[in-house]
Amino acid sequence: MIRTTDDVIIKTVSRIFTPFIQIFALYVIMHGHYSPGGGFQGGVILGAGFILLVITQGLDETRRRFSQKLDTIFCSIGLLVYSGIGMLCLIIGGNYLDYSKLSKILPVLAAKARSLGILGVEIGVGIGVMAVMYSIFSDIVTGGE
Amino acid sequence: MQQFFLIVGTGLCFLVLLCLYRGVFGPTVLNRLAGISAIGTKTLVILLLMGFIYGRVDMFVDISMVYSILNFIGTLAVAKYLETKGEV
């Protein structure tokens, strides 16, 4: 079990630093098709922000803000977004994750629909990876209780 | 200008080797931690120099920023582990 740190420098720096990490993770997720990155990488950075909070502020404080129940819900939402978009393409009449078929229900061209579909899948993967990383880390910290 | 970046990058690679010596043969665990942290900082600068050499520094800024964030969190995690185990 991780206790809270006594050092005021580490606590303050990490508290100021965490929002910037999360904004940078969102940038990596949203900008993933123009630059290095994408859903998985952005999710890992987002989870690293939570791991930094657990290390410096203690597990109890972090669980008060972001509980385990909420973590499970986020994990399920991420998987649901990913497989939901894939199954939606399957239902409309294409292959699994065939984004260009999304232009039948969205008022855009096929190329734009493909870009939007990739963005949606990346958001789903990012949410799922963030939740799973936080859950694995808190399992390791508490010894699987 | 690319020649200059190449020379600076090679010099930094030599400095990484010196830090690696401290990381492998360090007398105590804190020496190893400081050596590995210094390697991370030098790797960040080497990545940016590679970006200048290839002419795509906008891509390499993202990579080096992620590297610095993970280096910071990793150093803190190892320090926390040593504090919890009471080895220092």
C-alpha cells in the first residue's frame, strides 16, 4: 500500500504537472493521424498521469477522486466504443471496421467518414487503455486485494 | 549546420556511455538511479537533434516530450519503491 509522501516539493510539482500530462495525452489521441501517437500511446500517457497521482498523493486520495467502480465503467466504455463502431460498420453492410460505409448514416463523403471513424476508434482505445493501466497498477500496488 | 548537429549528437552519445558506467557499476543504488535519470535527459536532447538532422523536428518534439514525462515518472516510482522498502 502506497502512503502519501511528506515532501512538499514533489506533492506540489506533481499536482501542477498532472493537468499538463493529461492535456498532452488528449493532444496525442486527437492528433494521432498527423504525428506519432494514436489511441494506445495517448491512453498510456493518460494512465501515466494517474500513476503519478497514485505515487505522490497516495492511493486513498486518488481513489477518492477516481474510484475503482468508475475505472471499471471507463474500461467497459472504451471497449464498447471500439467494438460498437466496428459492429456499426458491419450492420450497415461493410466489413468489420470498414469506416467508409459510415457515410451512409453521416452526412459526409466517404473519405471524411473514414477519418471520423478512425478518430472514434482511437478515442475508444485511449479510454480503454487508460482504465486498464490504472487498474493493473492499483492491483500491483495493493497486492491484488 | 547538419554537420554541427551530428558532432554534438556524437558527443552526447559518448556522455551517455559515461552515465551508463555509473548506472552499471554504481556503488550504491542511488548512484545508479541518478545515472539512469541523466541518460534519459541526454536521450531527450539526442532525439531533438535527430529531428533537426532529418528536418522533421515537429514529429520528434512529441516523442521527446513523452520520453521526458515517462523518465520523470519512472524516477519517482523507483524512489518511492526504495522509500517504501526502507533501503535508503
